[in-house]
Amino acid sequence: MSRLATTTKLVTESLERFHFSKVAAAIYEFTWSEFCDWYIEMAKGRLKEPASRPGVQRVLVNVLDGILRLVHPVMPFLAETLWHALNEAVPGRDGITESVVIAPWPSYPAEWIDAAVESRFARMQELVRGVREVRNRYQVDDKTKLDVSVKAGDAVAKDFTELAAFIGPLAGIANFTASPAVAKPKQAGAVVKPDFEAFV
């Protein structure tokens, strides 16, 4: 939701300044790279759990609703078609179902934007991308689960440990550890970033 609020702010400012290429780029980057590549993948496991499913579904619907409102000036026919499809999946979601044309422009509270959370997830994305690059470099099959250990400061290691439930499925990891005391195992591929080193 923080990234949606940040993207909405950027798109709104770019539209007001007639920077249409920035509008299209921001919507594309958020929709494809963040929502589809990351959030939907992270949501799949939680959608299988009855306790967490309603909350995850609510976020998915609200984000998709926001994306359709943002994309309408750039791709009106696609936005309208998906708007009606979303109505069928989630009837009467906010009382405005006839058309995305008459739906209010999205606006989110400034307090939704949380730079610390966005930074935390950007670091997790760096780790997952790094593990995937090592997998590709050494031509390790996607179905083979990897052992990954991360050497990082206490705060970053704690953060990775808390996010391990997401990191594991996204990177195809069997065993995951993060600690300042991690040593590089023999014959391990390495991912070196400013905040951490990962050994695969």
C-alpha cells in the first residue's frame, strides 16, 4: 500500500506537469515489477491459509482498483474492460461500478507512505534477485532447493529472518539463515551488496 501511495503521488504530479512518459513508466513499473512480480507471488502462500486469505484478497482488490484508476488516462479501453471484470469478481466494491471514467482519482493518506518499509522490501528484493542470478550463473534447475546463508549486521539479519517466509518461496530456498556470524561455506556462490553478503 505504501508503494501504491508513492506511485499515485508520482503519477498525479507527472500528469499535472504533462509528463506523460513518466506517467506510463511509473504505472508500468509499479504494476508489472512490483504488483505482479513481487506482491502477487508473495500473496500466493497466504491465499492458501483461511485465516489470512480475506486480508490478502482485500489488499489485492484495492491495489488493482487503484491501478485501474491510474491507468485509465493512458489505456482507457483496457482499464474499462478490467474495471467491469473486477465488478464481477467483487460486486459493489465502493459503490461506483458503472465506469472507471466516473470513479474518483485515487488519493491515499500521506501516512501510508513508509520509506523504511519500502527500503526493507527493496533489500529483500535485492537478496532474491541475487540468489536467482547465482542459480542462473551455475545453471541450477529451478526445482532444486538451495541453502542460503546471509552475513549482515544484527538489524538487517533480524529483518531477513522475519521475511524468511517470503524469501524462501521467491528464491527457491530450502534452508535459510541470517546472522552477523555467518561464514562463507566452501564452493558457495556469493551475492555481495552494501548491506549484506549472501552465500548460496
